[in-house]
Amino acid sequence: MTKTENIQTKFWLDFLLSTITALLFCFLFLYINAFISVQLRQISSVIARFFLKMMNFSVTRSGTLLTISGMQFDVAPACSGSGFITMLTAVGIILCGIRSGMTLTKKIFCIAMTVPVAVFANALRVALLTGGSYLVQEQITAGVLHTLIGLLSFVFAILMFFLLSEAVTEIKFAAKKTADLNKIFLFTLGLLLLFVYLPFFISCMFEWKGGAFSREDSYAFIYVIAGGSAFLTSWYRQPNDYSSGTAGTIIFCLCTAFLILVQQNTSNNYAQGISMLVTLFSLALIFKGRKFALAITPLLIVVLLGYPKVSETINHMFGFSGYVYSMLLRLFPAIMLIALSRILYILTPEKAPIVTPRPYLFIPVLVLALTAFGFQVVKTTAHPAGKRLPISISFLYGDWEGRDIPLSNTEKQFFGNQTVINRIYHNGSDSVGLLLISSAAGRRKIHTPEYCQTGAGWKILKRSHVSLLLGDNKESVRAVKLLMGNQAYPGLRTFVYWFSDGKKTFPEYPGVIFQDTLNALKGEKTNWFLYALWTDNNEITLNQFFSVFKPLTMLKQ
């Protein structure tokens, strides 16, 4: 018998033996599952809750029951993960059985690791189903989407197992193979950064989805997909060039350190979004060189065009409402930026200088990424969902008497755990509405009247900045004044709003973001309030109310 025939015979014998072993395990696990099914459901719910909190969902857990803003999701026996464990372990037994170059110890280790990998992937599946159900406001218990999420989660588990087995097989050669080191480094770094920036992407998804109050950011994700796809295509087509590794490492470390400092006390999606783009630029410097990093910069700007609030900013600048005009206004600059990137890419030499990578540069990058990941985990697990902050607003201001307006079910669902006061004040035939929102449970749901009212059919006729004198002219604030009209209602409505932390006031949201970032760098967590007042009467009515209106007082805890 020839050597080739011996190899083929051994392969088929290993395949037959491993298949029989896999079948025996499947039958054995059917018996074991009866004793551990409940425990698996609880473990899946614990890990799924962790994933959901990483995604910025305000979720609570009781046993196997997950609750998001009143919606309940039970981790049913079918979602315990036993199916994932059975299938992945069977696949692992067969793959390790026929794999050459693996010692028996390594095979046992890889097969044993299929269990935690399967539990991890199943918990991710539960989190995606739960979060997806909340986003569409309907339980995803069957159908194409349910099947697709299950398949993708299992593919993810297979991929994780394959990478693990590859790493174990080649571990003794890794030190000698630069390509292997780069792959392992990039894969590890990619996973860490994915978890670090996952809350930002989930927050973007909420805005892109829109809701009952506004759809200004609908379809903006097209720019993120366009810029991101062009970036990835360019990355894989460009050969490695490590000549700018030092500069890229310094930028990466500074950017990640800044993100960690800013996120000490509260999530800052704007800081996350900008730091993600700077991180991608720094990685381009490290792995692809200076020319490539400059060439992909326009693509990162295209991604920025798809960020939430860009639509609102454009509408403010040009006096538009909705998403159609803002989408069209971004189209030409996006095309020009992609074309500019392509021109710069063509000018980049086909073969970049081949420079031996300096592994010591990878150490600070990996350490900072691990630190950011650990910080995100600690922040997620240590701080529960924001609680309502008790605040007090008087029902009487001079001759003005107020009464609360109950929030609708849609408003309750939108604001979630935010502290909200919705009130109307009357003085004879005059009336002024007051909406006060606290950021105690998170800043994401604090939206200006431009966001809420345009979604309800109101159009901005005039926008300006005004100076107000509150409470017997004792406090002066700068605010935004809106004159709005609605075809469904006669007459015009005037809105005035501003932001305050009790010490400083800002008419526009960017000022809040800037000050909040500075406070976070100093280790301070700031509770912001949005004051939004409106009237269907004339401006004199508002000025009369402002003359007696005084800032809120927070009750002692």
C-alpha cells in the first residue's frame, strides 16, 4: 500500500470513528439535557442581558424573563442553547477527529470549548431576537427573521470554533509566522473594538428606525453603508505597509484614552462616533501606511454623513423638515468624497513598501483596546438602568395655574425611564405648555421640538435665538424660538426651548455635548434638563409667563 493510500485510509477511519463518537454524544446529551435545561436557560438569559445592556437597551432580568420598557421576553426551553451545544459539539468532534497536526490533548481541548462557544452564540441569538422584537414592537417567535438570526448565530459559532482550532493547531508556529500574528492580532482587536463601539451602533439604529415623533434620520444609514463598504474594499485591496506604525499607534492610544475618560460616568455617543472614525484612521496608518490613510479619509467623512443628528443640523441650516431634503443635500458631497478617495487611491503606488512589522507597536494598541473593552464591561454590569430623578415644578406661578397632561402610550414608550413633566398652565383665556425632560436615565431621548413636532406634522416657519428674563428678571437665558404651522390646526404655535444643568444654559444641543464632554473629562456626571414651552397665543403671553417662571428644584434623595 502506497503512502498516499495509507493517508486516505487513515482519513476515512478517523472520519468513521469521529462520526460514531458524535452520534453517541448526541444521544447521551438528550439524556443530560433533561437535568440542565433550566440552568442553560438562566445562563443564556444572564449573558443575553449583558449583550443587550452593551447595546444600550434598558433591560431587567427575573429568572429567564427579560423586560425592556414594559415588553417581556421569556427564554423558552427551545432557546436554552441545548440545540447549539449538540450541533456544535458534534461538528467539533468530527472536525477535530479528521484534523491532522493536532495532538490528542489539543483535540480534547477544542471539543471541550465547543460548549462555552455554543452557549455564548446562543445568548447572542437570544439578545438579537429580544432586541429585534423590541425594535419592531412584535415578538419574533417564528418566520424568516427568526430563522435567519438562528442561522447567523450558528454560523458565528462555527466560525469561532474554526478560528479557535486554527489557533490551537498553529500555536507552536505562530511566533515564526508574521502573517499568523497579524491575523490573530487583527481578529482579536476587531472583536474588542466591536464590543466597545456596539452601544454607538445600536443608538444609531434607534435613530435610523425613527418613530412616532420623527423620521429625520431615516435612510441615513445608506451613507454609513456606502462609506464603510468602500473603506473595507480599499483595505483588502491595499498591501500592508508598516512604515507609519509609530504614528498610527500614538493616535490610536490617544484616541482610546480620550474615549475612556469621556465615558467615565455616562455614555457619550458623539464621542464614540468620532473616536471610532479616528480609530479606523489610526489602524490604516499602522497596517497600510500614510498614503492609504489619507486616501480613505474622505470615506470616513462619508460615514460621518450618515450619523444621527446630521439630518437635523442640515434642516436647521436650510429651514427644511423631514429626511428627503437632507438626504439629497448629502448625496452630491458623498459622491465627490468617494471619487476623491478613489483618485487618491489610484495615486497610491500599486505595491507599497514592504516593511517588517514591529510587534512591539501592537502591544499598546492591544492593551488600550483591552482596557476600553474592560471599562465597557464594568460600566455595563456595575450601573443599572438610569432611575427616575424626582424633580419639583410648581403648579402656581403668579396668576398662572398648572395641571399635568398625562403622557400617551406612545410617549411613555418613547421616553421610557426618563423623568418627564408635561404640563399646561392657564391664566384666564391664555395658556402655556411646558415639557421638562431630565437626562437622568440617559441623554438619548432628549429631543428638541424640531425633532418631535415635525414628526407630528408641524413645519418650521421661522427659527431664531432669543434672550429671556425669567422669574422677576433675576435669570437670563439664551433660547431657541420656533414659529410653527400645521395644516391640521388653525393658527400658529410658538415654541421656546433651552438646555440647562442648573448652572449653565445652552440654546443648542451641540453646546450641551461639548460641555458634557468637558465635565466627563473632569470625572463629573451632569444631569441635563430640556425646557420646552409653547403657546398658541401671541408672544406677549409667553413673556408674561416667563416673567414669573422660576427654575425647577430637585428633591433631596
